[in-house]
Amino acid sequence: MNTSTGTHEGRTALVTGAGQGIGQAIAMALAKRGARVIATDLAAPDATVSKIGSNAFALQLDVTREEDWRSVLLQSREIGDVDIVVNNAGYFPHRLIDELDLPTWRKTMATNLDSHFLSVKYFLPAMREKKWGRFIGISSNMVGLAIPGMSHYIASKMAIVGFMRGLANDVAGDGVTANALLPGLINTLATASQSDEQKRSTWEQQAIKRLGEPEDITGAVLFLTSDDAAFITGQALVVDGGQYRVG
Ligand SMILES: NC(=O)c1ccc[n+]([C@@H]2O[C@H](COP(=O)([O-])OP(=O)(O)OC[C@H]3O[C@@H](n4cnc5c(N)ncnc54)[C@H](O)[C@@H]3O)[C@@H](O)[C@H]2O)c1
């Protein structure tokens, strides 16, 4: 996004998995729009924060660990009550169903799904007091595609859509919205192992025929976390250049 108006001035935004890839791009875009950003990752994402500058803070947060969420809540109070949570951290190992074991299943669910529940548990109360808040869950367009070896991932990413739909009902009276974003294939370290041919075979299925970049996801996040999107909640927005089309 090149627009740099202050749509997010006065807001504090927490982004998980902000050390690289899509999470880093989201953190940078929110800061550019004026938000104070709490960038979090397995290790405190200092590189992201130094790219942003003075309006950002790096905190360690393993999204699977409730004690980390509690600790980040306490530390964030020194920075400002969190108005916006973008749950972006993800775990996506390829496992055909015969290779999938219970620890991998559970780690997928803990990273991709428990995190959303825990973020609500710790950050909803302050949003309720302010009568304003935004939860964004980064899902995946893979929930609607025929990709083998990802049943655990697809289950967790579809559950994010369900959780946001349900959450939207419970928080609507408090000025809080909850929406899921479904990116398509994006050029990050997570997809670096795919060959150019593999990537091309995906992006050729899109209306917009190029590989997505992390910055392609940020516009939807900025919109859904702004005042302009106050009447949009419980939705699943696909951001994939037109590959997967929901009716
Ligand atoms: N890249 C794609 O093609 C694509 C497509 C659709 C959806 N997504 C989703 O977008 C999100 C980001 O993907 P990406 O490509 O930027 O991934 P990435 O691997 O480049 O970055 C993910 C970040 O999450 C962090 N992380 C992993 N486990 C964590 C945990 N337990 N606690 C805290 N942080 C943790 C990693 O350290 C890393 O910095 C994921 O949820 C992914 O499922 C990605």
C-alpha cells in the first residue's frame, strides 16, 4: 500500500508472527497508517521493529502458550491498550494423512487456532471497555482448494473462519468486529521451497497472473481494522488474486 493517511492514529495493534513474511508486512503497514505496533514472534522480532522505527515494540510471544499471552498483556499495558489483534502466526507442515501424527495435528491446532481463542481471552476485556476493537484471523484460501497433504492445516484454517463468525456475534454490542482473511499463495520464506514451476502452476489459476507478495495482503487488513469497516463482521475475505471464488 502506498497510501499513508493516518487512518490508524491512536490505535495500538498487536501482530503475531511478525518476524518475517506476511506478519512483518502487516506490522509495517499498520505503523505506516499511524498505529503503534506491538510486533511479536517466537523470538522478539527486533528486525521488524527497527524497520518500522520508534512507534513499534518487539515482544516475545509463542502463540501456543497461555502464559506468554498473559505476559504480553501485562507488558503491553506499558505501551497502550491493544485495539487491534492480527493473529498471523502459522504452522503448515506438509503431511499426507498416512504420515500425519497426533503431535503434528496438535501443534497445528495450537498454533493456528488456540492462538485466536487466547488472544480474545486476554485482549477482549480492554476492547470492551473502550467500545472499539478489531480481531483479524489470517486463514488461507487453501480451505477451498484441492491440495493433498494439508488436511490438518485446512481443518485449522477453516476453524478460524468458524471462530470469527461465532465471535462476531458475542462481541458485536461492544463495537468489536472479527473477520478472517484468506490469502492465496504468497512469496514468503514459508513458500520458498516450492519451485518456480510449482508456484506458477498456482498463480496461473488466479485471475491476476502473478505470485502474491506479502504487501498484497496488507490493504485488506488496513481496511478491516479501520473505522470504515465498522459494519463488517463475521466475514471471510479471500485475498488471492482471484484464484478461489466464494459465491
Ligand atoms: N505464504 C503463503 O502462501 C500463505 C498462504 C495462505 C495463508 N498463509 C498464512 O499466513 C500466515 C503467515 O504466513 P507466512 O508465509 O508469512 O509464514 P512465515 O513462515 O514466513 O512466517 C510465519 C511467522 O510465524 C512465526 N511463528 C510460527 N509459529 C509460531 C508460534 N507458535 N508463536 C509465534 N510465532 C510463530 C514464525 O516464527 C514466523 O516468523 C500463516 O498463518 C499462514 O498460514 C500463508
